[in-house]
Amino acid sequence: MDAEKRKNKSAEQTNRKLLGGLIVSSLLVLLLAVGCGTAISGVLWYAEQMDTLAADNESLNQALGEAAQREQVNKETIADLERQLNDLRGQAEDNAAAIAALEARIAGQAPVPVTYPQDAKLIALTFDDGPGATTSRLLDELKKRRIPATFFVLGTRAKAQPALLKRMVQEGHVVGSHSNAHKNLTKLAYKALDEDMQACAEAIEAATGQAPTLMRAPGGNYNETVTGYARLRGLRLIQWSVDTRDWESRNKEAILTTAFQKGQYGIRDGAIVLMHDIYDTTVDAAVEMMDRLLDEGYTMVTVPELLRVRAGGGTPGAVYRECLPAKP
Ligand code: NI
């Protein structure tokens, strides 16, 4: 029994060992299987990730390609715009040159000088102290007859009625300075004289766009200070040979009688006639005077025109009372 027991015991031990080995082996196999499964699923996961990455990479490359294409288009657009800009700059330079050339032509385009027959009788009608209430009626009468005149305006009145000055210039008349406030210029210190005259010149330029080139001293009062001032400012000092004394008589017939008197104080070729466009009686007289002068074959001109034809344009600071024709 003992031997059999021992045999059985031994067999039992062997069986246990075998069972143990079997369990261990099974566990190992199981572990191996789990390991392999994990490994396979890991490989599959990586493969999937690789695909995703590849797809991402492709779309990135595509986006980069499109961006590069857009950049190229932008570069071409910029280059095209730069070309257009250069073309426009070139055109602008051409235009500026053309404008400058036209401006130079305009600046150099003096009105074609009128030539008068040798025996033409020229006379300049001048009107002082305006513009006034009767100035526009006088302008209407001058316009009807196409007669140009010269107005020596006061700065204070010019400032009040700039439209009338503008009209004068537009209708071919000339505007000269008669000072700002009609003071006796010989009684003013140089600084006060300059200020007074400049105020008038500025009013004339503001209204007409042209600075005056003529002046007439209030009351005809001038001295060396006044002529010195006129020379410095480029002004010809215009007096008169025919004093109608219209302001005194205020009478049409008296004005005409005085104007048409015989001799050096009456109307003759080269005379400068003094009147005032601020009296109705003066305008009435001027209308008759103009018609009579036309009948007698006179050509009425502005003072600068008379100076141009008879005195080489005149000299700033010089005094003119008339411009007689050259003796043959
Ligand atoms: Ni006056």
C-alpha cells in the first residue's frame, strides 16, 4: 500500500506539475495573444494616423499652392498698376507743360494795338470821385456808343461798390486811383500818403483783379513827395487840360460851353477832360459831349491808350495834362 500510495502520490505530484506547467503555458499563450492583438491594433492606429497626416499634408500643399498663385496674381496686378501710375505721371507732366505753355502765351498776348490814321484826333474823357449813384447810367451811355473812358475812383467808394468797378473793366474802361479818402496829398506825411493810396489800390485790385497804373491827386494837388510816391509805385500822375467845372455849375449847358471853349483849355486833339460821374447833370452833359465829339471826328480813348500812342506809354512818376500830337 505504501508503495502504491507513494506511486499515487508521485503520480499526483507529476500531474500537479503538469497542470501547473499547462496553466503557465496557457497564461503565456494568452499573454502573447493579447500582446499581438495590442500590437496589431497599434499598427492599425498608426496607419490611420499616417493616412490622416498625409491627407492634411496634401491639403496644406494645395493651400500653399493657391497662396503662391494668388501672390503671383497680386504681383502682376501691382506691376500693372505701377505701369498705369507711370503713364498717368507722364501724362500729368505733359499736361503741366502744355498748361505752362498756354499760360505763357496768355501772359504774352497783349491786345492787338490799334493803329490810328496820322491825322486822328484823340481825346480822353475822365471821371473822378466815383463810383456814385449816376455811374451806372454813364456806363450805359458809354456802352451804347462803344466809347472807353477812364475812371479815377475813391478807395472808400470802390470798396462799397466793387461790382461797378468790375463792370468798368469788363466794358473796356480803365480804373485809376484818386486816393482812398480824397485828402490833400501834399499835406500828408509820406507814411500817411502811402497808407491812403495803398488802401485805394487794394480796393481797385480786389474789385478788378488789376492794380492801378494811373493816379490823379485829389484837387490836382501834388508835390515832389507825391510824384516820388507815384514813381515808386509805378503810377503815372494824370492831370487834365480841360476843366469842365461840372461840380461847380451842375448845369449841362455850362459844362458843355466850358468844355468846347477855344484854345488850350478847351477840347482839342490830345486833350484830357475832367468830369465827375457823381452828378446827373454831368452824365447829361457827357452824353451830349460824346455825340458832338463823334460828329467832329474825335476818337475817344482811355488815358493809357492816349499815353501809348502819344507818349510811349508814359513814365511812372511823370505828370500828364494832355498828349498833343507830334508836330509835323
Ligand atoms: Ni476829386
